[in-house]
Amino acid sequence: METPLEVQIGHLLRQKRWKFATAESCTGGLIGHRITEIPGSSEYYLGGVVAYAYEAKVTLLGVSWETLQRYGAVSRETVLEMAHGVRTRLGADIAVSVSGIAGPGGATPDKPVGTTWLGLVTAEGEWARLYRFDGDRTENKAQAAQAALQFVLDILTELHSPNR
């Protein structure tokens, strides 16, 4: 049986002595829930912000109104601002963010249901990934949380590599 992503992430965060934070929109706290299912996660998980509405993204995470108006909530620009915001506000070493269209409504011609952006920020840089999930609302949320955890693991593994 493969070790769950949450366990692998916790192991690497402990090794690096890093603190982790999340900024979630469409997943509604699912990423934080999965992280906190692991006993001892309070050693490395500071917490998260669920910022669903534009107002919450601006007020709680410091996303600019201009970014939201120009690119929309489901965009590379917005998720990077979300990740920077939660990392700064909670004092984390690494932060992940997610914003997407879980469905069944909310789609546009260029952003169909399932379109999801993930952002990740550390002192070493920032990264973003675009996904297009094809499930129902519950499945899209679960897939987004899984992809976000995989993203965190990928970057932690890369930053933890002996070649760095």
C-alpha cells in the first residue's frame, strides 16, 4: 500500500523544519482537513484560510481587486496572490492555494467546469499548475485536493533533493 500524500508531506516538512499553510477556495477546507487527519500535524501545519468569495480573497489573503477583475478568481495570477497572502499572514515556509470551478454552474467558454488552478509559494520561488477535472462537484473538489497535495509533495521533494 502506498503511503498517503499527507504522511509523505508531513515527513518532509518535519525534516526541513518547515511550516505549512493553505489558502482554499473551491475545496472549502478539504486540503486542510486531509493534512489534519495525520496525528502530530500541528508540528508543521499552521492552518488555512477558506476564501470562497472575492471579498474574502481580498480581505483575508490580500488578493488585489484588480487581479480578480482582470483575470478572475480561477487564474494563475489569483492563486499565486492567494498563496503569497496566506504564507505571509501565517508566517509559513510553504503555502499552497487552490481556486477552481467545481460545478455544476459557474463555467465560462474559456473556463469549463473542472478548471482548477493551484499555486505554491516558498522563499525559493513560486509555481502554478492548471488542471481540468471532469467529475461532478464532489469529485472535482476531491481531485483538486489530491492534486494540491501532490503539488506540495513534488515541490518539497525537489527542494529536499541533495542536488539543491
